[in-house]
Amino acid sequence: MNLSLEEASCSYQELFNLVASGSPKRVLLAGGKTPIEFYRKYLFKLNANFALTDERITPELKRKNYESLRPIFPSLINVNFPSKEKEIAGGIGEINEQYERFFPPDICILGMGEDGHYASIFPKMKIIFQDVNDLFIFSKLPNGELRFSVTKKYICMSKKVYLLIGKDNAMKRKLLGESRTKEFFSLPISEILYEFSEKISIIYI
């Protein structure tokens, strides 16, 4: 199987121009360190509504993506995510309503971990709840942490997906350079890149 992806190195201004060119109204945002400066300096200017691709299920507010992104994006949808595993079942209805209303997104901004995860879709995670419409999941990581994630299906209903990679991160560049190896096919990021390559651009920032 061949992987043919659009790749480019961009300044924040160039990336903002790309994202804004289609006048998107619904934008999915990844958390993490790589995109945060782009968000703070440029993406906040976009006249759009925003939603999270993923969230930590924890009572520790400082660890939540919502707490770090809400000051940048006042129109970030406020989803009442549970803080403990036992609260998940009771929160499904509101989460489903919010994300169905947001569907389909116009743009998705993704990041990638050095282990090949994206949007809290990790290797060896255990799915503990999956939405009946396959729009989102809750999962437990090997270390016991709980995560909420929109699904691959949800992400790839976006008109365009931008995967942001730090241009100085040698580990991530090496991982993407090994995209035809057996090891790469075992990583979560491989599925989304191969199945939806026509709408994904890898952007080095």
C-alpha cells in the first residue's frame, strides 16, 4: 500500500491562511504542546465555533484540554465531561447532543505523539464505551488514565485535516518517515493516514 500525503513546512501565518481559506465554521481542536502557540498567535482570529477532539477524564482541572484552550477560544463548546469513570454513563446524553450538533466539522487540527497516538487514540488502550453512532469513545490507557476521544469516523468527516508536527521533533519526523514499515502499521496514526490520505495534510511548524 502506498502512502501519498501532502506535506509542507509552514509559518504560523501561512498555516492560518490555509485554514481560513475555506471560511470554516466548525473546527475540531487537538490539545497538546505542538499547536498551542499557533492557537494563541493566529487561530483565535478565526470566526468559527470550536470543539475538542479529546479530553482527559480527571478531577484535576489543570490537566484538561478545555482549561488550557477556553481562554484562547471563547466559542469553544462547553461539554460537561465526567471527571471519574463512574460518572461516564450519566454524561453520555449531553456529550452525544453536543457532538451531534457540531457534526460534521469543517476543519480538524490534529497532533501526534511520539508513540503514534492522536486525539487520545493510543496503542494498547481499552475502549470502555463506544457511542452507538461511532462518533466518540471513552477509553482506559495501560497506565489507568481515562480519555474521551472523537472517533476516526468523526475526524475524517471533516473537509480537511491538518496534522501538525513540530519541525524540530526528530522522533516524530522519523516515525512518519517509516510509514511503510510493519511497525508503523501497528500505530493508531497509520489508520487515519492511509484511509483518509486524500484530505490530510502534514504540516511541519
